[in-house]
Amino acid sequence: MPTNMKPVPVGRPTFVGAPRCEHLDRLEADVAIVGVPHSTPYDVQGPVGLSGDAPNAVREQSMRLAPYLTHYNFDFEGDILANRTVRIVDCGDVAMRPGAYQENRRAVSSVIGTILSQGVVPIVLGGDHGVSIPVIAGFESFGPICVVQIDAHLDWRDEINGAHFGQSSPMRRASEMDWVDSMVQIGLRGTGSARLQEVDAARDFGSILVTADELHTAGVEKVLSKVPAGARYYVTVDIDALDPSIAPGTGFPLFGGLSYYEATGLLRGIVSRGCLVGLDVVEIAPSLDTGNTTSFLAAQLILNTLGALAHGGQIGSAATQEGEIAP
Ligand SMILES: [Mn+2]
């Protein structure tokens, strides 16, 4: 295990019980789970983030799904991984040093680059939304990408308190990366960090903005038709995109959010529209959660995305034995 990774602790589960990754540079996998518990806060003197425990909370909740991977899933008309041998490994969390924000961001980007260089799809467990900045930066040699953000908020703040890498800035920072050539933001509603100037900046960049209201009214298929076709998609899911009735455990809940089927439909539709090259799920706050619903939802959305990839033949190989799930 390289020094920049912190393995899943003994006694705590990996994502769906997947094998622990021993060597980040020899993954031999289709997808790699990576926890990134912390980002760069706007206020370094402020309280610690709400999402630091989320990677392990999502891993634990994923174990409720693990026994049923080979059972019939009515949404997929077959087992979730399409009876394919899908190699999932859990790399643990990116190790971080307190206060060393720039160094920590570099470590995250380097880990993502190492995963991508092996043709493996990184699945990132945040962390708050600032986590997406160094993750997308890790695609520098692996572009171009279309960033699809599913989120209640715009996240286009240039800075807050003079800090540029916090949870309200990921889409602004992504827009500045040469390898990000398009952007779609779905689920926008209510008020948040954005003022008119941030909305104008997003539109000037060419970001395609889709409100939650538009999604509810027009439907998933109509919204998907706005996503550039045939692209290499990096999808970032802020769990606050979903309605607080099913995702209460988040720092900035807003009513009127996406339903489970809307979010799943978007993820499946994006996978079938092009090539999914990476995914993160961020902003889960276990201390605010109710019965671990939000972490469980995050685990299910990730598994559904893996299911879409497997059913589309984009990950895994035809199983040699019925129902085999390979390490
Ligand atoms: Mn966000």
C-alpha cells in the first residue's frame, strides 16, 4: 500500500465487501473505490466538516446490499452486475495531513491519475464537494471530459473568505481546467451560495443549467437529451440533489429535490449516452442522518451506476460461472 493511502480499518467493511487494494499501481480491477474524507475548507479555524465520516458510513451501508448482488433486481431485469465478472477493489482513503491543504489536494489528484492510468474507473466517496476539485484535476492527462453535476446548488463561487477550494467552488474550478470541455448541472433549486454573478459566470462558460423543477416537469429523458452525446463523462453527485425526504443527512438540504428514480434514471442514462470515466458522491453528513438513510441511498446509487456500466458491457467480462462475482 503506497504511503498516500490509508486502508479501510480492520473491523470495518469495504464497499460491498470488495477486496482491499494492496497496490494502487497494480489494481487489476474494473472500478476502484477511493475515499476522500476531507477537502480544503473556506474557514480553516471553523468547525470540522460534516462529511469526514461519510466514506466509511457509505461502505457500512453498502453491506446491506452486498448479499443480494446475484439476486434478481427488478429495475435491471436481471442481477445488478448483469451476471458479469466485475472486479471491484476498495483502495481505502487518501491519507491526509492536518493543515497541509495543497499537499493533500496533490495527493488526491495523484491517486486519481494512478487509477486512471490503469484504465480503471475511480468511484470517489466524499467528503464535501470541495473534494471534486482535486479529483477532477487528476484527469489532466485523461481528458477531455464532460462534467455532469447532479446537485441542488450551482457551486460556482470563485472564493469565500479568500479561499478558492471549498465546497461552493468545485464547478468554477472545474471550468478553469483545460481538460473540462463541457458541463451540465442538474437539480438546481432554491437559494444557496450562488448570486446572479455566479449564474452569469456559469452561463458564460457554456454550462447547461437544468433546474429540479424542469426535471420534474419535463422528465429524465428530456433532460438527458441536453447532455452532450458520446462524451467521456465525469459525474459528481451532491447528495443534496436528492429530496431531503430521502436524503436528510446533508449540511444544506433544500426541498423539492430529485426522487430516487429520477437520480437513478439520470445516472443510467448518462452511462448509456457515452463513456463514464469517473464518479463521486459527496456531501453526506452522517451526524445529521436519520437511520443511515442518506448513506444507504448513496451506496445504492453507486451500485446502480455500476449496474448500468455492467449491463452496458462497459465494465467486467462475461462470467465463467453463473452468478460469479470475481475479486
Ligand atoms: Mn455541491
